[in-house]
Amino acid sequence: MSAVISGRFLVQGDRNRHRGRLLDPSPLLISTEPLSFWGGIDPLSGIVIDSTHPLAGQSVTDTILCLPSGRGSCTASQVLLELILNGIAPRAIVLRDVDGLAAVGALIAQEVFLEASMDILHIGKEGYHAILCSSNSHGVISSNGELALSRDVESLTRTVFKPHTIVKKAIDASNLSFTNEEQKMLEDCDSEAAQMALRVLFHYAHMTSPPNTVPTYLKVTKAHIDGCTYIGPGGLAFCQRLVKAKGHVSVPTTLNSMSADRQRWQVLGVPTKYAHNAIALGDAYLQLGCLHSFTCAPYILNNPPTLGEHLVWGESNAVVYANSVLGARTEKYADYLDICCAIAGMVPAAGVHLEENRRPRIVLDATPLVESLDLALVDLDMFFPLLGHLCGSLSDGNVPILLGLEPLSSSISLDHLKSFCAAFGTTASSPLIHISKVTPEAQDEGIVKAWIQACGDKTETISTRQLRKTFEKLDGDRDGDGKVNLIALGNPHLSVSECRDLVNLIELPHISNNHKVKHPEVRVIACMARSLQLIAEEAGYVGKLRDFGVEFINDTCWCMLLDEPVIPIDPSSKILTNSGKYAHYGPGLTSRKFRFGSTSDCVQAAFTGVYPNKVFSDVSPSSWLMSRPQIMQRRTFKTSIHSIQRIVLLLR
């Protein structure tokens, strides 16, 4: 035996124990990098499918999966539940950080499905450092939260805990010691669904609270449900159980993109059984009183959240946007937990709901990067998703303050921030990033200086080289002749202003060469909320884009459009996108090759059928970030965030 590390159970299961006795030691699967379960692990095979992750290609089944934390998608809980129900889950998950995203799926398996689950053990930074520094290959977890590690499986089995029987602790959430206030709320429930929702909420609150503390709760005013995506029968059964138990949301609740276009799924070739299940899941959430929104960008709908407003939002890009750009307050709520909180109308008073947890813990300094750029020529549509992706990777679970964008502040649009937040949410564990002189809580110079001082030496300087490496990671399949087969737009969903900008780009003579339609061998598909598409139609944008050859899909989004024929049939096909989020998740989700470029790159490729490789130059290291001079006039179509804010103030 090489080491024993003490931890604290977030969820205690029994996949490491049988009738109170330890099972054989399990192989360790260790990563230094957080992992998004959605887009990261295949729920049908247990294989890590995130091609950018160090564990890519490995199986998590029956391992002790060791991660700093989860990251990215709120759908992690759905993936974990399906892994459990399919019998291919890890034996245990060991975490450096307390992470609700990774734990909720196991909690739902126990609380709702009464299934045998796995241990989820929090061991802290010192414990995780000990794992990383050791050369142990196997481990076993006792019922008192001790993780024993060794290279010698036989000695681990013989030495650790062998002399005595391990008594399994109760795993039923009903055996938790709820407070008197929590018990009173449970007794006052008017439905079985409300009780179920509260039990899950209370269990989660106790699980994620510091030891020896009593959770408290906050009322919320809005909810956004990420769990309406269909990835397997577990999620559908869970929601239908809430409906049968007379569940109903208690606050205005929007729905995220689901897994099929509710009106055109047959035209799009979606398999019948899958479409029926996806629509049944959406219908179940509608029966719970949710609004018929089906968009991954709820912040561009009517009545967006306001500064300081407490929310319960799922969907990683929406959470980051709400916290960062709007100054509202929401944790990154896992699927299943989001609807439980919406029914309860409250959330734990924790995380970035609290002022002290919104303060930055790391400085990301982009000043040298921005100073190296010719700001008159930078293609901001490419710059912001790349920067967001990089900032998420550098933040290491901390809330960052990003410096250096002050010279760009008057040119930054809400659409730029939308793409930035989506990419940041893909690689970050944090649900919040402050940007000096751009986001609402980082406007005051004195506050920003105090934040920087408090971060001490925890600073990362962002370079052109790092941004280029990020681009090379997202534009991962540059081999060959540059031919593209599909151009994927709208992840997150297109805004009306993005439709306008696409029309303006298409109509620029320097791009189109007076052609009226796209290249015949390229398919261009855009995802958009149905309600916003109606507004874009009234403005004349949708008609012009359809004339050019753009197809529109509603209700769903690219992270759920996984199959042929929307995805090209040929496995060697190449998909070009302007979304940092989709360029990250797409290869693992679709098994296709991906290219990444700006919006203008996508339009140019739609005309020619080709996306040439970017040229990198040591003489001018940032030249690849520049817009082509002949299309610079499109910058005049961008509306700055400050202009939009002034318009909003006038309308009030």
C-alpha cells in the first residue's frame, strides 16, 4: 500500500462495496484537466470522446475516475445517469474540487431511480496533488471515505481494510439529517413532485456545503432548463415521473434547445423513435408549466435577466452570459437539479449567488496580446471565441478578471460576448468571468484594482502564441485541399443582428463576386430560436438568407444534431463553424472533421466551397487574425454594446 487519502463523500454509493465488503481494487484513470461529461464521455460506451482531452479514447467503466472537476456542459448529470443505468459507469469519481455537475447524476440515480450508484469523493487540493505525484495504478474506497492507492493490486487487497468488515452507510437521501426548516418545507408540499424536488435540492445543498455548516436558501425569479435534451431513457423517465406526481414550476421557466426540430424532424431525417422520445421529453417539460422557448440563448429573448437578479439557469453558455454580461446571479445548475429548483422556486445560498464568491481569484492579462494587434483590422468574430476558449482553459476553476480589452470596449458587440461566453463555458468550470471596462461589475477602476491586488501573483499573461495554439486546436483538420461540406452556424442560436450581418456579408460584392447563391456542394445550416426567426423574417433577413441557400433549424442546436443526414454521411466530410463551442465538442459528438473560422470565413467558404488554411508568419505573428481588407466595411454593421445599452435606457 502506497498511500491512504482521506476524503468526504458528496454521494456515497455501493459500486465499491457488496454487502458491506470491499470489492476488488479498481484501476485509476487520472487527469490533470477537467472533463465535460457531455461531449466528453459517450453514454452508450463509456469511452472518452473529447478529442482535445488527455483521456481521449479511454474507457471510464469500472475505473476510479480522478478529475480536478467537471467543466463545460450542464448535461454532465444526464450522461452520468445514463452511464449508471446502462451499467457502464465508473466505480467511483474522485474530485479535487466540490463539483455539483459531476454529482447530480449519481444523486438522481439513488433518490429517484433507487439504483446502485458510485461513490463521488472530494479529496481537496492536497489529496489530489498526492494522487498526481504518486505512481499508483489501482485504488479502493472504504465506507468512511478513505481512498487507498497502490501499484500492487494483491497487496492492496490484502492490506487495506481486510481485517475487518466495512459497514455500508445508508445512501438513501431520506436518511439525511434535514434541518427543522427543511422538514417543515417538505411537510408543507402540495404534491409528491414538490417533495421529490425539495429532497433533491436539500441533498444537493448539504452535499456541496462546507462540512459542519447548515445550508440556507434564496428565492429565484426565473429558471432556464437544460435537461430537456434527450440523450437516453433515464431523463425522459425522470421528467415523466415529475409530471405524474403533479409537478409544476413556480417561476417563469424557459426551455433550452431540445434534441429535434419539433415541426421538421421528418424532413431533416431524424430517426422516428429518437424524434418521438425527444418530443415526448419536451412535452413533459411543457406539462410542468415551462415556456415554449427551446433555445440555448434565452438571454436574447424578451425580458432578459437584470443586474443582481437571482436565477436558476442551466446551459453553460447561458449561465456564463447571465453572470458575466448581465450581472445576474446563477450557478451552473446541472440537468435534473435545474427543474427541481424551478419547482421549489429557490436555490442554495452558495456559489456566485453570494458577493464574496463573485470576486476574481485569478487575473488574465491580455494587454500584450491586444497591444500587438492592429485593432482596425482584427476580425473580432474570430478573436472572441478563441479568447473565450483560452480564458476558460487558463482559469483553473477560478473566477477570472480579464484585462486588456479596454481599447476594444467601444467595438465589442453583444454577439461577440455571446460567442466569447459560449467558448469560455466550454473549457471553464467557473460560471463567471469579469472583463475590465466591458462587463457591468468591472466598470469601476477602483474595484478592478482592488481585485487585481487581492489576486496577488495568481496571474496569467495571454500571448499571441497561446491564441494561435487555441486556433490550431479548434481548426483541427487543416489537411487536404480545404474543401468543406457543411457550414454550421448558430451555436449558440443566432440572434436577429447576426442574421442581419450575414445578409450584409453575402451582399458585399468583394465577397460574392455578384453571385446570388452558395456553392452547390456546400450545405449551410443555421440554428435559431423559432420566435426570433419570425422577427428576422419580418425584417427580411431570413428570406434573403434562404434565397442564398441557408437552411434554418429550430428548437434544437448543433450539440444535439448528432446524426446523418444533417451531419454529412461521409466520415471524411469536413464541417466549418464560427462557434468555438461547436468546434470543441463537434469532433467527439459527430465523428467528423472540423474547421474553425470567422463568420466572414464561413460566408466566403459558402461561395467557394473551400476554406484555405490560415497563413502563420513569424514576422507578423497576429496576421492570421486579420480581416481581409476588402471586407472591412462590414465592421460598420456591428452595434457596440454601449450603443445597445444607450438604446435600452432610452426605451425605459
